[in-house]
Amino acid sequence: MPVTIPSNPFEFESIRILLKAAILIILVLYAIFALVVVRQVNLMSQTLITKVSPVLKALSLLNVGFAVGLIVLVWGIL
């Protein structure tokens, strides 16, 4: 019985599922990193009070929103 090798390696459903899971895990890790950044910015703002602190807090929260939005978007696409 001849063995056929598919020309497209992404034809296997298990590889697709593994790839989807890996992408989502990476995005979740990025979201956790973004939350750590928010915590660090808050600690920095309490320690070193400057005029730029509110802007940095807003940017860090925007980063978290972007990370969560990206997870939702990719979950919907995949």
C-alpha cells in the first residue's frame, strides 16, 4: 500500500489546533505582561511623581486594552 505525503503540511487538523493553541497562549502571556506593566507604572507613579505619570498610566491601560482586544479578535478569527 503506497503512502502518500501531503504537499501542504498544514492539512493536518492536529497541527492547526496546535498552532491555534500556541497563538492563544502567546497572546495570553502578552496580556499578563501588560498587566505587570500596569502594576509597575502605578508603583513608579507613586514613587516618582511627575507631570507625565497620568499619560504613562493611560498608555499602560491602553496596552492592556489592546492585548485583551487582540485575544478576543484572534479567538473570533481562529
